[in-house]
Amino acid sequence: MRGVLTVFRKELTDHFASKKFLILIALVYIAGLASTYVALQNIRDVASALDQFVFLKLYTTGGDVLPSFISFISFFIPIIGIIFGFDAINSERNSGNLSRLMSQPIYRDSVINGKFLAGVTTLSIIVASIAFIIAGVGLTSIGVPPTTEEILRIFFLIFICVFYGGFWMGLSILFSVIMERTAASILTAIAIWIFLMFFLPIIANAIANAIAPLEGATTAMQVQNYSIEQGILRISPSTLFTETIAILLIPVGGHFMLRPILQSDIASMISSPLSLGQSLIQVWPQLVVIIALAIICFALSYVLFMRQEIRST
């Protein structure tokens, strides 16, 4: 345990002192504050007098030019996870630091555990700080304090973001263990992210339209088309993450994104917002898959790293 804490403190110091951390946190803060400004400009148009969750609209309201905060964070979290993990092992191996580190009284598993924990801690600080900054700005601007349920939903948002980022960090660390060159590991991780984020929706839409064409389709065919497309999209952790945070932060109607909205749903969207417990039940399958993927990626990295030969240079 002492070895893990030693590596953890060293990696955490390196992260906070690195230029990539300063650049990433600056980009996240600029994007978050810009989305908050847009939300404050449009929040009166989307919030009704009977709305119970006005504070959450700071995170979900976008504009014509800039999207909402949850759209920004869905984009940035994979990038943060990849950047903090792509050179975790191979850069240490190529520079010879890994063999020198192994000559110290530090167990091999302490190295990868400490690196992963330091990356997750840094990610948690970035996500939590911008979420709380937005809450502070919103509280000052709109003058509406958040309810207890809204505060809990924001904490669950941070929790889910950390595990989602942990998946991408574990995946990039896996490539860092497998590949010798840092450029190869980051390019592979980014290629997978680009495919899942941008190309998979195109493929899913094409397959759904081929199996159940929408031209002149009945309601049953439209539902089938939507089900096929969503089934393919849920291969991607990005889709699971988007569904999870949308249902948690949009209690009124957010759960209808899991299926096509019918005309009969409009009244219930307005009159029956989901409670926090009901929202967690809705997103439980997606959340379990995201956590499982994060654990699997790190477990593979751990096993492969423990079996690798480390030669002194």
C-alpha cells in the first residue's frame, strides 16, 4: 500500500505540474462557462413556472450556437481520459525510468495502480470543480437554490463522469502497455473514440433504414427502426453515457429517449417527472455496463503489465 501511495503522489504531482493538465482544465473551464452563459440567456424560455428542476437546466440548456454543458462534457471526458493514460507505461519504459523504478522497493502492481488512481483523481477534480463552479455561477445569477434532489443528481453526474473517464483512461493505459510507442497508443485510442462517436451513428442509421425503411412506414415500422438503431448505438459507451446523464439531469421527459416518443406520451412528459430513485432504476443497466467496461479495461492492463518483462537499460 505504501508503494501505491508513493507512485500516486508522484503521478499526481506530475499531472498538476504538466502543461497538458493546464491546457485541458482551461479548455474545460472555458467550455463549461460558455455553456453556462448560454444556459442563463435561454433558461427563461425553457423553464416554466411549474418546473421543479430549474437549477438542473444550467447543465442541460443549450443555444443556437453553443450546446449544453452535458454535450461539452460528453466530448471532453474521453479526451481527458486518453491524454492522462496513453503514455502511462510506454513512456516510462522507453525512457528507462520503469526499470530504475522497479529496482526500488516498490512492487510492480503498485506502479500501474498508482498511475491509474492518480489519473482518476485528476479527472475527478476537473469534473467536480467545473460542476461546482457552474452551480455557484447559476446560484448567483438566477437566485434559485437547488433542491436536495438536484444536488444529489449533480453528485451522481460527477460519479458517472468519473467512471466514464475511467473507461477511456483504462483503454488508453491498455494500449500504453501493449504498444511501445506513445504515438501509436494515443492514435489507436483516438481512432476508437472517433469511430464510436461519429461513424457508429452513421452505420447504425444505415442498417436500421435497410432493415426497416422509414419511407411510408407505419408506427410499428418506425418503432422497429428506432429499436434497431438504438440497439447498435448502445455498443458504444458514449451512447450509454449520454443516455445516463440525460435521464438523470432531465427528470421531465428525459427517460423517453430510451424509446420513440408517441403522441400519448406528451401529457405524461409534463405531468410525471421521474424521481431520483426512478431515474436511477432507468439508467441502472447503462451505469453497470460503463462501470464494468472501466474495470475490464484496467484489469486487462493490469494483467498484461504484470506479465511483461522489464529489462534494465
